Amino acid sequence: MGVFDKAKQQAEQLAGQAKEALGKATGNDEVKRAGQRDEVEGKAKEAGHDVKDRAAGAVDDVKDRLNDDDNK
């Protein structure tokens, strides 16, 4: 995952936390739930990118091994 993507998702999570806190402070359940949704969405996107990055790393490892085997 790129640095920009990671920062964007973390910002989304922080904004969600702030929105949730505002909703709690004002007694506005709709704002509180919207904040919770934003935070969960940010975490889910971050987790998805992490899985994608790990998969890409695994593919690169397999390619490297195959290339090493071909050179022997």
C-alpha cells in the first residue's frame, strides 16, 4: 500500500473517531453512528490493502524462486 493510501485511510479513521466523539458529546446518535461507520470503513480498506500487499509479496517470492531454479 502506498504511503498516500495509508495516510488517507488513517485520516478517515481519525475523522470517524472525531465524528463519533462529537455525536456522543451532543447526544446525536446519527452522527455517532456515521463516525463509527467511517472508522470501520477506514480499517476495512487498510486491511484490504494489507492483504493485497502480502499477496503481491508472495507472488514476487514465487517468481524469484522460479527464476532461481531456472538459473541452476
